[in-house]
Amino acid sequence: MKLSPRMIQAMEILQLPLMALHERIEQELTSNPCLERRDGSGEGETPASAEQEHARGEEALVVNDDDGNRDDFERLADFEEAHAEDLDWMDRPHKPARLSGERDAKLDALANTPARSESLNDHLLHQWAFVELGEDVKEAGQTIISNIDDDGYLRTPLEELAGADDAPPTLSALEGALPEIQKLDPLGVGARDLRECLLIQLDAEIAAGQDVALPRQIVSSFLREVEMNRIPTIAQRTNHTINEVNEAITYLGRLDPRPGRRVGSSNVQYIIPDAIVEVDENGNVVVTMRDGTSPSLRLSRMYRKMARRRDTDAKAKELIRNNLRSARWLMQAIDQRRQTVRRVIEEVFQVQREFLDNGREALRPLPMTDIAAKIGGHVATVSRAVAGKYVETARGVFPLRMFFSGGTTTAAGEDVAWDAVKARLQEVVDKEDKAKPLSDDEIAAELSRQGIKIARRTVAKYRNVLKIPPARKRRQY
């Protein structure tokens, strides 16, 4: 079926997460003059004449001598608060190049752009500039730093760096620069593998007078045994007790395996839930949409009048009418999105009501086709309404898609979602005797005793999804 551009736009808006929707609204406010932000009072639209006066700053003066011109001073204070940014701009020593009196949008954008955080390479190069070494070693160090990844590791062998360019640094210069780079901040940077990274940090603690001989010995010779949880083997070969080995491994856990991540900042993805789901005093589910965070929109009264006036130029009138239609459609699409997402959430929690009381273990299987049938829509509509949406509950913030999944049936005939099975599996592992952890077969048998029959391979699959190591690695000595 061919979809009209308007229908495509409505589907896109339905699929947008709340933060992306805010960005889309801001773009439309910038590009469409017929679309305006409604003030917080929610009252009727301001007359065009008043809008024009306010745009020019032409407000009536108070000029009242009563009570020491108190009204004048209060008005001045309000004006300074409302236009602080503009006043600050005018007070700057370097004024915009434009002589028309208008603010330069490009300069404003530059002034409001946050400074770029320092990258790891910049951070290292800044320190490297103050290191006193020969010119060839300094250049070799710059080559090494440019090849250090975001984790702080040098993954490229020095032999490859020595033959990379037309005039590459010599291997001896690279070998002389690397130990000096490994002394830079953050400690552990420039390592070629995990063992070297940890040893750099431990050697620095030894230089500071710390007794870390056993942790260093474990890192040097027994990292594979640590990975395989062979604590008795390590104790036997190092002539230490199991408790001493466990303490040393705990100490190693305080070191940083990715020192480069301490420099620079990654973009944090913020989540704004579309709705808050609560239970009222009567035990009923209450869904509250987070519409208060979205800009409230309205059509410009001034442009609506211009579109109706006979003396308006025909081309201008057509342009205004197109913008009005576009703005009206956008407002309708946003409202439709709100109604659809709300209905989907309400229907979801009619099925998943017990989740609000008992958590993931109470999740029930819920295919999207069931919700589509209840709201009288298509499965694709439900999928778009769910995509990127989050709900806030008393148990935390969860993606709406989490509540849709298949499942199995217990021995008692109860439907259980796969997420609930995972939660039961996690609970079984948490309660096991760590001195004798359960194998996958034993976990499957325990779940079967609880009425959930799943195969051993399914246990292994879900254990890997939950990042639960196998039994031999979970054993504590």
C-alpha cells in the first residue's frame, strides 16, 4: 500500500521516544512560523497586535510617582530577569559584526555550544610535551599515543608502527618511548594487554611502599588460573593459604582494567519515561502520561488572520495556509501518539498487573497481537508505539517492550513469561551453596521442582544471557 507523506509522518512521530519527540517539536517551532509554543497558563491566544508590541518590546511605561516609584523599579527588575541573556550579550566587549541591531544566530550558537571534552590522546599529548627526551624518542612517543585506543591499550605491535609510514620512527625509539608513556596519567595506559596493564599499576604501588607481592605474582603467572577459578592450584604453587589468595584477588579487583575510560566523557543517554504506572488505593492501575515535559503547541493567531484577510498577497496566503495545515497535522499526530501509547500501556498492565506487586517473576506471556486486537489496531502500530518507550513504576524504569514476550506453562497450568523464568533462574543461583554451586542440570531440576520444566541447554542459554558464569567459576573456596 502506498502511504501518503502525512501518514508516514504520523507513523514516525508515533515511533519517536519522548526526548526525540521534544527535538522534533523544537525543529518544527523553528521552521514553521505558524506554530507557537503555548504559555503555561493555557489561556487563549494573544491578539496579533499585542504579539507585535511584545516582539518590539513596546510596553507601556508605568511612570508613577506614588510610593517612591516602586512600580517602576519592580517593572525594571522583572525586565532584567526576563531579558538577562540579551542584556549580558549587549554588555560584552566584543559586539556582533552585524550593524542592524539583531543578534547573530551563528555567534549565539557558538557561544552556547559546550566545550568539547578532552580526549585520551589529547590528555596524553599534553603530558608528553613536558617530557624531556631526545627528538626521535619524542616523535616516536607521539606515534604511540596516536595508536592508543579509548581503553588505554596499545593494540598495534611496535614492529608494525616502525614500518607504517614513509619516514617511520625506529624500533629502538619506540621501545624507548613506550616505558615513558606508561608512566603518564592515567596509570596503566600504554599497556599491550591486561597483564601488563595490571603490572604497571601494581609496580606503581610497590614504588609507593605498598606490599602487593602476592597480587603481582598472581598477575604475572596465574591470570589464567584466576579466570578458571582454580584457587587451590594458585595457593599450592605460591605457598599461600586459600584465604590469602582470595584476599589478593579481591585486591586486584580494585585495579582498573580500562584506564583510558577515566579520561574524557562519553555521551550519556538519558531516559524520560513516557508514562508513570501506579496502583491506587483500590488496587486499580493508574497510567499518568508525562505530557508536562512536552511543549504545548498552538496555531499563531496572527497568521490565521493573515490567511483570512483579502489584502494578503496570494503567494503569501498560500504559503501561510500550507504552514497552518502542516502545523495542524503535527499537533494532531502528537495527540494521536499520546492516545495510542496510553491505550497500549493501559492494556499491557491489565495483563501484567501482578508485575507491579511481585516483580519480574510475575510476568506473563504477552504477544503484541493480543494488544493490537484489544486496541483495534495493527500489530505494526503496537510495535511502533512500544519502540523506544519507557514506563516508570514503583519497581523502577523499564522499557515497554520488556512486557511483551513468549513463555511457557507451569505444571500448575500457569502461564509464565520467559523473563519470569530468567528471574527464577537468577534466584536459584543466588540461593545456592557457593561452596557447591549447582550445575546446569541441577538448576533445571530445581526449576522443575518449582513447576517450570525447561531443558538444560535452555538453562545454559539463559545463564549466558544473565552473565552468570558456569558452576566451576562460581565456586568459592
